[in-house]
Amino acid sequence: MPPPDPAPPARRAAAVMGSPMVLALVCVLAWSLIAPVSKLELASVSFYNVLFISNLFSCVAVGGAFAVLCGGNFRRLSACRRSNQVAMLCGVLDGLFYLCLYHGYHIGNGVAVLIAQYSWPVMIVAISAIFPGVRPSLWQGLGLACGVAAMTVTLSRGDITHIGLGHPAALGLVMLGALCFAVLSVLSRLYVADALAGTVWLFVASTVVSVLAGWQAGALGMPPRAALPGLVLNGVAINGLSYVLWILALARGNAVRISALVFLTPVLSTLWLVLIFHEPFLDAYALGLVLALAAGLLCLRGRSGAA
């Protein structure tokens, strides 16, 4: 009979925190804060500046984490490594995603743009289906349908007749951005062997894209001091370190199941807006939450791919 584990609670806690579903849920919780934090930031800062400064803080946060954890092996950051080159491409896609998203908000119908934005998890399923071992099951297909329904009900406040096409160019831009992020999520599996080094390059490339866009628009400058806490939070936690966790979650788990959890993001964002900005809580929000939870459970029940 083997001796008892001297510290089973600690080992179980480490195993739980290393679970791909737990890592993905932490990312979903972080990303659900984008809406309320952005609402506060954009009151005094242009979206070009928000994108650039947030990316800059993300570079600092992820770069600092790498410096602490790399053990002095800075050769892992070599631009000649194929994994880092893939990460640079992902960074360009990340920058384009946010540029398309903000441009879409600027010229189009906000509700329609939000729904188009969260089409990227569905695109992940379609892209992942190309690869063996990750094809969605029937249960996962039903779960994704529930996820789409949860977004629609929540963002339309229960009246889908009010969701218009708005500005076709806006929706086209946001769909293009969503495709960029879906491809980014799939490609990120190629540099997960060194996710931290790859994420450093991702934010370096994304920052370059945001600098070029902001410079061309003449919209770069120092933000007011009052906006700095939100920009730091957005750059360090909501975007920066959460990307490392998301990459690890996708690599360790099933991409279809993991992507289904993202449907919780707009529902949680709505809840934060209700609590922070005292917006009215509607029955549609409760229905959306139930549908989002059902989406997660159905996708978890699927048996395709790795657990």
C-alpha cells in the first residue's frame, strides 16, 4: 500500500488550476470586464489610444513575467524560432481584430456589431473541424446553437426584431475581425510549447499594428491620469496575462468545448453593466444566462477530441 500523499489538498488545487476549463473560465471572467472598463476609458480616451496603451502595458506585463520565469534563457525570444514567427502573425491578427471591432462600433449598429463580434467561437469550430480529432459532436453542435441563442437574446434584450443589419460595411469589418481572432486562436496551438515567449511576440506585433493605425489617424497622445488605472487593468490582466491562460487552455483541452465557454462573456458583461452602471435587469438577461450555461453543459457532454 503506497504512503499517503503528504499534501493532497495542495496537489488537488494545483491540478484544478491547471485544468483547461478552469483556465478558460478565468479568461472569460477577465474578458467580460472589457465592456465596463472600456465604457469608463472611452469617455476620456480615443479608441486608438486605448488600443495602443493597453497593448503597451500588455507587453510590459507579459515581458516581465517572461523575464521572471525564463531562468535567464532569453534565447527563447529569438525571432528565428518558427513558433515565435507564428506568434508574430497572431499578433498582427490580434491588432486587426481590435481595429476592425472598434471601427465597426464607430460606424455601425452597436447590437448587430456585438453579435457579429462573438461569431468567432463558431468560426473556431468551423476551422477546427478541418483538423482530425476535434470535429464537433451532435451535443456540441446543439451547445453552440444554444450559445448563439444566448447572445442573441441577451444583446437584443429579448426583442430580436430590433436587431437590424445596420451599416453593412461595419458588420463586414467586424466579421473580418472575428475571423482574424478565430484564426489566431487556432494558430496559437503552434506556439504553445513556449506560450510565454510567443505571447510576448504577439503583443509586440499587436502594438506595432496599433501604433501604425494610431499614427496614421493622428490619434496618439498621453491619456489623462484618471484613465491610467483602467488602462493598466485592461493591459495587464484583461488582455495581457489572460492570453497566456487562453493559449494554454486551447492546447490542453478540446478547442470546441473551450470556445463554447466564450458565450458566457456577453452575458457576464451585461451583468457587470447592470451592477456598475445600474442599468435595468431584464428577464431576457436571465434567459440568456440560462442558455449560455446550457451551451457550456452540452459542449462538455460531447466526446469528440481531447478532454
